[in-house]
Amino acid sequence: MKLEKLLKQYDYHVPPALIAQQPARPRDSARLLVYDRKTKRVQFDIFRNLGKYLPARHASPRGIAGGPPKAMLVFNQTKVIPARLTLTKLSGGKVRVLYLATEGKNIRVLADRALSPTEILKLSKHYTFTAVRRANNQWLLKPSFPISQLKKVLDRFGVAPLPPYIKHSPLNETERKAQYQTVFAKRSGSVAAPTASLHFTKTLIAKLKRQGFGIQYVTLHVNLGTFAPLTSAQLKNKHLHREWYEVNDHTARAINEAKLQNRPIIAVGTTVVRTLESAVDKWGKIQSGARETQLFIQPGYTLQVVNSLITNFHVPKSSLMMLVASLTGRKPLLATYEEAKKAVFRFFSFGDGMLIR
């Protein structure tokens, strides 16, 4: 199938008024849509009531008296870095760049306007970058300072990398850095937030633990593989951009034990789905360790680990919609989105949440 035809199948209209410009306050007061794959039933509630709808367990396997504990939720504990910088050309023109990765002594960025090789871009009196070369739609920039100082520079001059559709956010920069971050963010490296997790508060997580649900964490640093538009090459090769992930030994053991106990594994966000499905071996066991993934999940892919998904309402024509459709089917997903629109749900990164069970 050609790219244009495939993308058209995942297109839908989002009224601008439904694109959330700031998160719900408190976070767990966001709305929740629950979609049951067996009954095709849709229910509406408030996110803080999530525990009412989570699958407790599959049929209890023999030999486990009283049945196993409840389902296990897996979160992405990545931390968003202030990855957006505003640079100034010698001509005085402004260039907004999004830091993506470090490559040797250079950084790789997306730029919002044309650059030229050897062009000097000024960040401040003491910090500049030199354009090295273009790589596809990205640029390599050489900083005037040691690459070891990059984190300090980003922390000082960088701003929260909010998506381009959040155009009218009332949040100031301090609020953006705080709100575009999960309450359990721990490991710095993402240039976009794992947005399904933004609905969770420490109070809600504690409540879910008291209700008997397991909680585990993995790390996937969100990058182009999650949010970049699809290309024909990716569709042909069935690979997305590379993203780094890690599953530690404790989490791998806990998930493997939960699977043996027939407990449902609930991925909190599409990044967790890609992490777990990338980390599973041919025998169905999660392998610990740090690797990169290019996994492109779409209808036709059989999930080996994940049983349910907590997610947001995603932008049209995205790989994220295709991943979610691997659980629901394309037409049911689009129909559910239409129901959410009629019910005036808020869409995208700061929007409301959805449980697919």
C-alpha cells in the first residue's frame, strides 16, 4: 500500500477547540474513555476512577490458590529535557531548533528554517553553534563549548519542547517545564513527554497500589520514532526512527512473573508498548538490558506482552494511531474517536485519556 493511501485511512478532523492547550488540574481530573474490545462498548468517566475499569486478572491458572494478584501497570519513567533552543544568525534572523541527539562532538537537531554549512548561530555571548552539514531533514551543529557541557546549556537556555499544535498555552515557561513532565520522571533524555502518563498523580498511583495493582517502570527516550511523520521508506521497511530504551533486571523479572501468573500487562502509553514488544524474546520472555528499537507496530502485528493500553487521543495520520489500531482495529478506533469528539473530549498531549481493555 502506498503511503498516501495508508495515511488517508488514519485521517480525521479535530476541531481546534478540542486541542488541549494545558493539562487538567489536578491531572487525574482529566476525562477517561473506556473501550472494551470484546463488547465494543464505550464508557465515560474521570481518570481518577481508572482502577474501576482495569482488568484484575485473566482466568486463574491451576495451582495458584485464590488466584494471582491483579494486573500490572508499566510506566515510562523517562524525563523530558528542555530541548528547544532559539539561535540567532549573523544576519539577525532567528532559528528555532529542537535538539535530538549527540553525535560525537556535534548535536543533531531539527531546524525551522534553512541553514547553510559553516553558518554561525549564536545562542548567547559565550555560546555559539556552527552548522556542519544537513542529514536528511536534520542538521549537525558543532557547539563552541565542550559537548560535556550540553546538559548545563540546555538547562539554562532551553525551553520545554511543546508540540506545535499547542499554540495558545496560557502556561509560562516554568509551568510548561513542570506540566510537560510526569510526576515520576527520573531519567533525562526525551524530547517529548510520554503523554498517557501525564494523567497520573502520586495520589492516584498510591491508590492503585492499595487496590492491588502492580506498578513497574521502564525507560524509552521519546524521539523521532514516536512523533515524526511517517515516510515511504519506513512503510516499506516497517521500521521507525531509532529510540533508546532500557528494561532493568527487577522490572523484567516482575513482568515475566506476572505473565506466568496470567496477570494482564497494562502499558501506560505507546512508548511502553514499543519497549515491551521490543524487549520480548522468541519464547515470550522480557529480556533486561539497554538497546535501541525501530519497531513499527500496526494492524496485523500480534502483541506478545501487552494486554491492555492506557493512551491519549493521537494526531491524525500518525504511527501512534496505527499502534493503537493494532489493539482495536482501524475502524473501531476511528469510531471511538468520533464518540470522543461528540462528548467534547480534549485531544492530544495535554488532552484526556483512553483505556483500551
